[in-house]
Amino acid sequence: MKRRDFIKVTGLGVAGAATIAAPAIAQSMPEIKWRMTASWPKSLDTLYGGADVLAKAVAEATDNRFQIQLFAGGEIVPGLQVLDAVQNGTVEMGHTASYYYFGKDPTFTFGTSLPFGPNMRLNQGWYINGGGKQVLDEFYKNYNVISLLAGNTGCQMGGWFRREIKTVADLSGLKFRIGGFAGKVLQKLGVVPQQLAGGDIYPALEKGTIDGAEWVGPYDDEKLGFNKIAPHYYYPGWWEGGPILLAIVNLDKWNTLPKNYQAVLTQAGAFANGWMMSKYDQLNPASLKKLLAGGTKLHAFSPEIMQASFKAAMELYAEISATNANFKKVYASMTDFANDGYQWYQVAELSFDSFMARHGLS
């Protein structure tokens, strides 16, 4: 789909324009200028690039009448303060990972990825058609924002470590940079979680302030240079099986947008989402090969660590659900959708993917 096709959702395509008087068009397409702050540095052409694709799609679909100026993390506010900037109206919208704000309420984690939660397709299926957006926006309303789908990285890696991590005992006292709510799970296993924005991770790893770090996957991780400091690269990132990235919009500003601009913005976010997923699918395979050729040591987390992490996660969810009604409601919605989805995946897709992973196309 071409970006200019988004204009069609507004009813102002070529055929429609011929039947609408010029003054009516002007009234329905006012000139609006917004600002969007992202959690990402400009160097990450996947994450920051997704926000840029969104902004350009909106401009192109409206003949530049609706313009969104994009700012990288740190240019207006730090990367982990995007929600605050949007909530209080410093900017009209932001591009971020909802789970960064779990300290305000653990329910924020569902807007990105729950540890041992759905994979990419199930997470998005839940958000789009499984009631996820509705229950999340009901929660986000308490913070004066609304959410739009605007990206997904696919299943992430488990991070970079200076030394091998073979047993649960090896996690004790480990200072590990990890985004969002997953740090609460790892705390139960003795890890000391550190939440740092992308641009701050390399210096902390280099100085030894942290012992390890996770970010996204091979392409982004190589760009940030983690392989130069920590040789051991683990998988899978069980805390992010298919993390959604959202465009969050100030609710008051959203409500003042013309309906056709709301539609354009929503569709531009969906376009950026598809672009980002395909970009990672394009770039990660070659980047992993390059990392391995350069000396990176690839490891799977041991079954012991995986089982202990899963058990800790389930205990944590039960504890929070007992006292947090928002968390309990969203968790139930997501779990019902994902469990049905995984039962179906076992029938066709898992067996097919497993066969193809072994045999390839030739």
C-alpha cells in the first residue's frame, strides 16, 4: 500500500474530491502542526524510523496540511519521559514503549509486552481485534492519552552478558539493564534490574555500571555496539515475545482533531507498524550472521532459567492481580485471547515453521 492511499480513508480521494466544494475541503482539512517526541535515538533507523514513517505518511496523505514534527529522545524530554510530556500537553503525541511507565502502574506493561505473553501476531491480534485497544484505552484515559498501534519488533533477544549465565544462581546480584516490567520478574531471581534509555546503555556497560543489557535484537544491538563489550549473546527474550510500540496521543488534542485526521493518523500508525515488522525481518538475519562472524558467542537460556523465570512471572501476576483491578482486567483479556491463539498455532503454523526451519527452501 502506498502512503497516499491513506487519504482514501478520509473520503477525500480523487472521486470524492470532485464532488466536494473547495470551501468544504478546506474546512475538513485545516492546517495543523503537532510535535511528537520519541523514546529512541535517531541512530536507530528501525525504531526512530518507524516514528518517522508515521509522521511522513500523515503529511503525504493530507497534502502537508497535517504536519507532525518528530523529535528524538532527549531533544525535548528524556526517552523515558514521553508519557509525561504527552499527558501534560508539552507535546501532542509520542512514540514509545508503554511498559517504560510500569512504575506508575504495572498495567502499562500490556501496551508493549508481558513477560511470557503473546508473540508478535497474537499480541497485535489481541490489540486490534481481541478487545486489547479498548481495555488499554480505558486504562490510558486515566492519564489523558489514547493509543494507536505504531510498531512491533518481533520476538527479541535475551541480551548481552560479560560472562556466561548458566544457572539461576548466576543471576544473583547481576546488574542488568532491562526495559519495563520484566525487571520485576528477574528481581525474584536475584537480578538487580536497571532501566536505561537506549542511548545510555553503552556507556553504562562500558564503565561496568551494569553487568549485562538487553535491547531489541541483532540489528539494533550491533548499532549500539554491545558486542564490543559483552561477548555472550542470549536468546530468547522471553520478556518480549512480540512487543507492540504505540503512538500515544494527548486525549484532549485527539478529541479536537477532525474525524478524517483521526482516521489518517490511525492508518499511518498501522502503516508504520507493518513497515517496522518487515524492516526487522529484513535486517536481523544478516546482522546475526555478522555478529557471529565477529566473535559473538550465541547461547540459549538454560531450561532451568526459563522454568524459574516462568514460575516467577506467574507468581508475580497473581500477586498484582489480587490488588490491582486494572491489571487483573487487562491480563484476563489478553490471556483469554492468547491461550486460544496458541492452541490454534500448534495445529498448523508451529509444525510448518518447525519443518521449514530445519529444511529451508532449497
